[in-house]
Amino acid sequence: MKAKIDKEFEASQNSDLVWDFFSDPNKVVTCVPGAAITEQIDDTNYKGTVKIKIGPVTTSYKGQVTLVKLDKDNLDMEIHGKGTDVKGKGNASMILLGKLSKKEDGGTQVNTSMEVTITGKLAQFGSRMIVDVTNQIFGQFIKSMQDKLAKEEEALKAAAEPAPAPETPAVTEERTEGNTITPGSGPATATTTTTTAPSTPTAKAT
């Protein structure tokens, strides 16, 4: 059973920040309900697990994700995933194409196209239910991703803000008796006041 899902959405962050997020499976997986990265094989291959519930049936898959194409210059990506039901009752595979576009307001337009192939227990529900469940998961993914991008953007802005300048102590004018100190006037100069005693009348000789 195959199903194709096309989705587009917007992120208020710039394309560099959005690209760095989407091209890092360790970040992306935190936004996918029921998914986890269990091992990084190399720069482009990862092992992981995902749990999917459709109707009354819950199936866990264990498999591998491969970053087939990451073209940062053109903001294009292609990701393949494949997994096997841990109980051996089916398989699932996925091809995801992603394209980012810069917006005039500084944000990013994200367009994705995903093709999913499922065999085993989940295939009995048909493509319509698979698409409905995938849409729900995708909606949760977008909300979680937007929240995480907003936090990353805030952290980057906080780190870029200059540290506040140290406060300069206020200079106060000091006065001492007989001396005047004026800020910036150089060494203090003592001012001396001389008081002359009144003269004593001289007695005339007779």
C-alpha cells in the first residue's frame, strides 16, 4: 500500500536556521511523535525506531534513515527511511523531498513531498486512513518544530547581545579647611590667609 502526502508551511526564522534544523536528524526526530535515533552510523546514516498507531493497531518499526541529498546552496534535501516491524509482520519505507525558500519578510517557506509504502498489519487500513494519521503526525511535528526554532532563535539573539558596560563611579567634590579640591584641576593648592593684629597706640613723652 502506497500513500503520497504533500505539505507546505512557513517558519518565521531565516533559511539558515531552518536548514540547520531540518538537516540534523537528531533535532528533527525530537519533533516526531514516537520516533527516536538509536545510533549514528556515519555522517549520512542513522539507525532508529518509530511507533505508529492506526485505529486499534500499534506497530513499532526498527530501521535506518539515510540523508541522500543535502544541497544547502539550493536548499534542497532528499531523505530515505526504511524499517521492519519488530514482530516481523510487515515493512515500511519512506522517501521525503524537501525544499526551502527564502521569504521577503525574512522567514522561510517549507515545501515537502513524502511517499510512504507499507506492508503488513497497517496496510489493511488503506491509504486514506494512513494519510489521515500521517497528517495528524505532521501537524504535531510542525508545531513542535516551530516551538524549538523559536527557542533557538531567542538563544542566538541573547548570545549576540553585547554585555552591559561597567558603571563608572561618580566623582564627588571634597573640601577641607584651607584647601579646595576641584575634580580635574590637578594637585590641591593650599590657600593661606594672614591676619594682622591691630596696632597699639604709642604714649607720647612729656
